[in-house]
Amino acid sequence: MSSVHFDDLGISQERLAAIEALGWTDPTPIQAQAIPAGLQGKDVVGIAQTGTGKTAAFMIPALEKVDVGKGLQVLVLCPTRELAQQVSDDTEALAKGTNIRSAAIFGGVGYGPQITALEQGYEVIVATPGRFIDHKESRRVDLSHVDYLVLDEADRMLDMGFRPQIEQVFRGMPKKRQTMLF
């Protein structure tokens, strides 16, 4: 049992309510280490097993920094559409009770619903690199306000050959940003 509790981490009441609704009581070790660092604006490299709560470890500090209505501020890149959908679902659960909008962008599905979501506005995008670049090149995505970038399963993305796409995304982003690698 951890001696650290979520309400010890400096998280907003909105986020604590969402965490409570998920039935979580105490942060996992990766969450207890990464959340405070993320809230302080530090770059983080987090390594932990599957199922240890890595998504919450990077998404809780990201959501705490979102300014609703100011466009895309948080970008999470994932190697597979399954992971992108899972991270997007977790993001919606952690943003419950707020007006934070998120979109999942990945290949293997039609562009229509994604284009609609992008046109409606969003603060958080969870995406696979290839499909995200398609939307970026079609000028449906503005990276100029992204100040929080997460590479989820960064090692796997590099193993899968996504380095050129990741570098292409980096080139369109502000140099001053917080980066989290998990």
C-alpha cells in the first residue's frame, strides 16, 4: 500500500473527482513519480510494465495544463490504433466533468469522422504518426499551441520504423514544449 495518495500530488478537484469515479485510490509508483514532475513542467522518461497506469501518469498532468478553447495543446503519439483508442478512452475518463475535448486519430478507418472531430475543435489529440501527418499536411491540425507532447511506447514506435514520421511532427511544433517519453 502506497503512502502517497492522489490528493497529495497537487491535482485539481475536477481531476480528483474523475479519478475517484474510476475507482482509483492510490497512485501506482510510475504515477507517483511522473505526475508531480509533469505538473512542474519537467520532461519525463517513464519506464514501467503494461498495466501500471502509464497513461494516467502522463495524461493527468497534461489535462491539468489544458486551457479549454485555445486549440490543440496536447499531442500523444502511439504506435498502434488499438493503443491510440485506449489512450483516447482513458483521456475522456480523466477529463470527465470538464469541457476538454479530445480526438483519436488513426489509420484503418475512414477520414470522415476524424475530419468532423478536428473541425469541431479539440485540446487533446491521441494519434498514430502516419494518419496524424496526413491530417497535418491537409492543414486540419495546427501545432502552433502544442506545449505538451507524449510519445507513448516510444521504444516500440522507433522499432516499428516511425522515426521519420516522429521527426516530421517535431518539425511542425514549437521548440519550447514539455516532452514525455513512456
